[in-house]
Amino acid sequence: MYMAKNDRVPATKTLRRGIFCAVLCKATVLVVSMFAFVAPSFAECNITLRWDDDPPYFIAQKDHVAGIDADVIREAMGRLNCNLSLVYLPWARALVELREGRVDMVSGAYHTPERENYAHYAATVPMASPNLLFIRSSDTAEFNHVGLREALDSGFRLGAQINVSYSAEYDALVSDPGYRKNIEFTSRRESLWRMLALNRVDGVIADKLTAMHEIRTLGLASQITQSSLVVSDKTPYYIFSEESVSPQFVPDFDRVLDDMKRDGSYSAIVHRYVCPPVYMYQASPDIREFCSRSPIPQ
């Protein structure tokens, strides 16, 4: 069982690239040998979380990072008496830093064999939003592909982020040079949306909630829309660095998240970002049903 300090209020700091704080969860025992007295144990718990501009999960505000994942993890770390630092990193770089132990936690990660080699997976999973293929609105009538392989076989040009695993089918296609040549990679999703609007790629894979927000923000809602192709509805996970985080920490994190789901605080955070009226016109039936319920259990 990891021990957290119980005599201070956790501080949350927002940091930019290159500033890292390693996790230190060691109990310090003070022994006064003369009296054979052992003082109470305390521990310093510091967690470094990767974030990027990824609404509604992370949203940059003035001197603050908001969003579903930011608020949920901030609340969870507060309950664990852990200090939370947020580090701004693109996805591909974040996985490198997690593997090396310079970043402690990443949210929204799919389960892959490679990541099992360097990451602890939390058992309690966040709210899932499917990965969809987005295309130009003008191409909707002609789009009838039922999978990524079929689309790429037709000469479809796909835009994707570097080192992001969207689905098992996508991973297989990326590893095949015959298909990889039709995939345009970039580290920033904003660039992909602009490339799609400019006809430099024919489709972009993205989380539905994230895409809805970003397309509107970029003023591209009339040009880009979701296709009929669901790339994946896989479960995203919170993952922790095996290099810097003790495996005993993860069950405590799961316990706190379960508590947040039972007491309604988790749903209240999700409602805050998913249920505003601006989202509802494109919301799927499951999201509409979720938003129709009270965030606090009755």
C-alpha cells in the first residue's frame, strides 16, 4: 500500500514541455533509537500527467488546464493527497517520456502489447467515445467503404497522428508498406483537419467528441463531417510508467475512481464538458441518454 502525505493540500501545477517531475512514493520512517520510538510514516506523492490540446479531455485556458481528464485526475489525486503536475507533450513524445519514467501518467491510451512492456494499466476505465473516420462533407454521397482496408485499396488518402493506435485493423495496415504509403502522418491533429479541408488527405481518424469540438473551433463544420465508418470503439485506459510509478499505486487510483463514480462526482465532471447544448446537435443516442440523466445518483 503506498502512503501519501496527509498533512498538506495537494498543489496542482501546469508545466510546459521539458519540465518533468518524477514520482516519489517512499515512506520515510524516523527512528529515535534511544527510545525505540517509530514516528508515523509519511510519503511524498508527485504525479506528472501528460496533456495536449485535446478537447473535451484537455482544454487550455488562461493559466489553467481544464477538461474531463484534467478535472477527473485532479480530483482523484487530491483524494490521494498527491501533487499533480501537467506536462504539455504531443502523443508520440509522451509515450517515449512515459517509457523512460520522465512522465508518470498518460490518459486515453488503448491497450497494446508494446505498451504492456512499460506501463501499468488502471482497471477503472473512463467514459469512451468511438474513433470515427471524418471526411469532407462533399464526399459523403460517394463514401461507402465498410473498413479502412477497403478504403485504402481504393486509393483513399488517410491522415493520422504519429504513433497513435486507432484500432487493430489500423495497426495492421500501418505495418504493411503497401498500405502505409497511403497514410499521411503528423504529430498535430489540427494540421490533419486543415489538410482534409484542403484536399491533401481524404479522411482523418479522431475521437468523436474531440473532433466535434475541434472542427467547430477551426470553422470547418460546414466542410468536414463524420462518415459512416466506425474505426474503433475500443476502451481507453489511464496508464502509468513502470519506471517511475509503483504498481501498488494503481489499485489506490482505481479505488478512488470507483468512489468518484459511486458518489456522482465523476459523472458531474463529464456532464460539464459533454452535455452543453453546442454538443447536442451532433450527439449520438448514447450521449443524449447519458446527458438526460442527473450526474448525481438518486
